[in-house]
Amino acid sequence: MSETESKTFKRLNFFRGFRTSERDWNDGERYHVEKRRLHNRMFHGAGIVPHGLGGFAVSGRGRGELAVEVQSGYAIDGQGQDIFVWEPEIRQLNPNDFKLPTTVYLVARYVEEFSDFISYKENLDFKGHRRVAEMSKVEWTVTEPDINSEIELCRIALTKDVKRITDAKDPFSPADNEIDLRFVPTAGCVGSRLDPKALWELLEMVQRSKGVYSYLFHQLRVLPAADVLHGFITLEMLLHSQLIDLHNVFKLYLIILGHQWTVIEEIEANVPQVSSQRDFANFKKHVEISMQKFEERSFSADFLNKLVGYQSECYKFMETMFDRGASKKRPKVEANTTDTNAVIENIKVRSKAFEDQMNIEGLDMGLIDMIDPTDPASERDHGWKIVGERDRYRTRQKLKYPDGVVVEDAG
């Protein structure tokens, strides 16, 4: 049994002859329940488990009703209790239940009830519930949620004349009578469950985009590009740490998109040599498409693949433009075709005396020093001599240079 008051966990230990009672079995169940809740509290915290079932997504009804639709989901409250909603639910809102204007909260609570009651006719003292049903309850309240016992799914600032509830046009600043999801807590998740191929494509896009914004900042001095560059660097670190998943990648990338738009505004205002080009217009168009897709709030693996595709087109357009601009600015330099081996060969077969300044194979050269192996004084002055060799025979030789000059000597 778990004795939380005395900070001691006690586990059942069976032995031969151990006579158990209902208390022993209930203590055994309670031990495992307490341990699981402890794990939830310490390792995951309280909040909605991202992408568990339907993620507890809350949206307005398309008919303009005073109601919201709650998708299925899994959450953990502050006590570590599991909150499951297995099917989507519609939650009506009756303004007459509240004193308007006010803020109402939609919360999910853990509820457990005894079930499967049984009694034995042979002995009516033997009766009871064979199961405890772990359930949940989703309801409206005007009291700010206590995370220890309930999880906020959304909040809405209602006006006196509220006629319908809608999704927020600006999720970061919802208006009255719009669904506010800013304060929905998220339980912690470790590791990434994204497809390895999707992770690799995302990483490749991030790395190529870094090069584009590095060029914009360091070479073209577009200062807001530094914010995008640092955003991509941070995202790359998180990818290598295996901390990017569907529950956070869209929020992170939305930050980068905001800075990308600032870069576009800066280029249009101050960098006409870039903003006037067709590739820049295509780049801007794909950033706009990315931002518009976010408004649909369909945060799925399919949307992530499309987002990576749009952003990949962005860096490709900019790379093409930069490469073309660099080739136009690059001065044309005649290649130096002087072959060093040809110069050395020319010196080796030269029959004329070496001058102080000469041009050999198009290369200007200056005479630094010269040694004459047949002159003892020249050898001595340069500290040069042949060691370990002696005359074996004498002969007279006549040699001809390639230019026809003949030399003759005996030795």
C-alpha cells in the first residue's frame, strides 16, 4: 500500500499461507495507481498530451451556434490522474447560466465511479462493486481552473449580446466571443515520433535556409535576416536533440515565419536590387502561402510536409537569385596559363648566359645567384662540393643544345 503521509510505498508480498482480504487487494491496486500518478506528475506534468487521440482540439461550430466542438483527447491533471475523452463532444453554452459579461472556461475533470455491482443471494453480506470506472467530465465554469483537479481546454470572454462562438481570427489576441486557446496547458513529451524521412527533409531545409539568411545578413546587410538565421540555428539544434515533434514544430516555425515577413518588408523598403527580381516575388509568394496555411490550423504530418515544401522553394528561389547576381558581379579574369614545368625545362636547355632580368615562357624572372661546378672558387664561395665520388676514367664529350649550340669538354 502507498502511505503518502509517511513517504513510504508498500507493495504486497505474497507468501505461502498468506490469507488475503479485500483490504489487501485494494491496497495492491492503490499502490500501482499511486505509482503511475507519481510518474505522471514528476515526468510529464499537468496538461493536454499533444496529439493524444484528437488532442482535445476545441473549435467553433460552422453553423454559428452558441456551442463548441471538443475532439477526443488525453490529459493529465495536477494529481497525475488520467483524463480520457474517447469521442468528440458538443458542448452547448447557455448565456442565461452566467452573469454577462464574463469569462467562461471549458474544463475537463477526472471522475471515478464504482460500477458492476453484484450481490450474492446465498449470503447478502457478500455484495459490492467489482470495478471502479475511470471517467471524465467536460463542462463550462466561471471559476478560473485549478490545474490540480481540472485542465483548461479553452476560455471565452462573453459579451452581453453574444450570439455565436467562433474560432479566433488572431490566435495570439482573440477577440470577445472567440475561442481563446492561449492558456491551455501542455503535458511534457520527450523524444520525437516524426517519420525519420520527414525529419531529414526538415533538417535539410533548415540547413539550406541558414545559408540564404546568412548571405542576406552578412553580405547584403539586411539586418532582420539575423533573426531568421538565429531561428533556424535554434531549430537545427532542437532537431539534433530529438526534441521536435508535431506538438511543437508548428509553434516554433510560426516564430520564424514572422521574422521572414519582417525580412521581406526590409528588402522591399531598402534593397531594390533584390526586391525588383522575379525570384524575390516568388520567394515572397511562398512565405505568404505558408502563413495562410497556418490560419487553417490543420496541424498534421501532412501539413508539415507541405510546409517544408513551401519553405524549400523559398530558399531555392533566393539561391538562384544570389548565384546569378554573383556571376554578374564577378570580374572576368584571364586564366594564367603559364606552365611551371615548361619554365623549368626552358632553363635546363638554355645555351645562352643567364641575364639579371629575363622573361621565360611569359614569366618575368630575376637572377638571384649562380654557381659554376667547374670553378673551384665558385664551389668554395657557395660551400658546395661533390662528396664520395672520384674520377674513374677520362673522356672527351661533345654535346649539342636543342637550339644547335655545341659544347665540348674533356674530363
